[in-house]
Amino acid sequence: MDLSEVSGKFSKPVWAGMGLILLGGVAVLDYVTGPELSFSLFYLIPISIVSWAVGRKIGIITAILSAGIWLIIEVISGVKYSNAFIYLWNTIIRLGFFALSVFAIRLSRTVERERMYARTDPLTGVFNIRFFQSVARTEIDRSARYDHPFTIAFVDLDNFKRINDTYGHTVGDNVLRIIADTMKNHLRKTDIIARMGGDEFVILLPEIGSETAPVIMANVQHQLTEEMKLRNWNVTFSIGVLSLTAPELSVDQILSMADRMMYTVKNSGKNNIRYASYPLKATEMEK
């Protein structure tokens, strides 16, 4: 789980409240421990949390509060300087340091967001095909080296065009999101789900061979079907499932094989799953 996922677990007001509570805790500890112990780094904790999860403006406000609180604690703790101007100078320096931290955190957040967008499908939140191909190439190499199995599943939505034509593209987009979320909820965190585009998804199941793949994918199809029935959407699923061990194939070749298996299902009545293992038998390829 990355930082963006963590920050998304709570609303911005909740994160802002947590930041203020942490800031209050740091201020109390700073006052109780006296001026001999420096707490400068600890002030960065609430500033960083608020800057990342809420935004730059609230981060700057938190930085200003932190610098102000530090000044107040110095004064009431009896810290003396040779010139009163030093209080102002130190406060400005601390505020500048805190503000730079806010901008650094926001820059990191921007980089993280761009990295996420580069590998995910913006509509459904699952991975895009470019990232999937990269992971699949790694899995092929790992399988070849250690002789471990993996499985590729090609999932196509039956009657999806009818949903768009009947209810509109907004509902169609919602269908795709629910399908993606359902697959994520019923697969392992190590499994890779990607949207191929349109109404097609592909799944990579590491360490899953031909014995286990039917159980997993039958359950996925069942859960997807139940979600569609729950909302009275006439959508079913045609799936091609290919299990491989140490293949001497490219990602495109494997996807093409799984895609052909899926289309075999669609051409023979839809709403079913076809399983195969590599290398495919001639009879399997002809079906």
C-alpha cells in the first residue's frame, strides 16, 4: 500500500484534525521537557502529515502555527536572548524551514501522483496495460528461472454495449468501476488486474497453476455475476484462462492466446470460462 492509498482512507478534515492533535502533543512535550531539549524535528511530523494528506495551504498554516507555538514556548519557558530581535529572527528562520518542508512534501506528492497515473487506468483504478506488460515480463522471467507456474486470465464483458445504449455512458463507467473493485476484493493483493481498454480486463495470478486457477476464476466470475444481478444489469463474463510454467513466449503471445480462448467462449454462447495450460494441445487450439 502506497502513501496515496493511506491518505485516502480518511477525509481531509480528519487528517487536518489529526495534524492539529499531533501538533498539540509536540507542543506539550516541548514545553514539559524545557529549552535544553530541541523538538524541531518533531514539529515536522504534523506538518508533513497535513501537507501530504490535506494540501499546501493547510500545510503552510500548520507551519505558521508550529513556528508561532515554538516562539510562545520559548517566551513562557524563560529563554533569554541578548536582543529581542533574535526572537523574531529565529521564528522567521524556523518558519522558512517549515515552509520549505511543506513544498518538498507537496512536490513528493505530485511525483507520487504522476507515478500512479502512469501505471493505472484513470477510470477504474486498476493497472493499465503498459504496467501489466512490464510485470508480466518479469513474471515470465521468474517462471523460467524457478520453474514456477503463473496464470493469465482474459475477461470480457458480455452485453456491455447494451448497458451503454440503454442507460448511458455514466452508468457504463460505473459498471466498469464495480467490476474492477469486485475483482480486487476477491483476489490476492499480489495478483495484478489491468484494464485492456473498453470492456476487457486481464489478470495475472503469480504462483497459480492449472490445478488452482479454475477454483479462483470460477469464484471471480461468480462474484462478478452476483454484483451485476444485484443491480439488475444484464452483464455476464466470457473468460479465457491460460496457466503456464517456464514459457518461451512473449507477453503479447501469451495475451493473444488467452484472448483467443476468451473469444472461443464468446462465439460458443458467452458467459463461460475456458481453461488451458501451456503448451496448448493442437485440439485445444482448434476448438
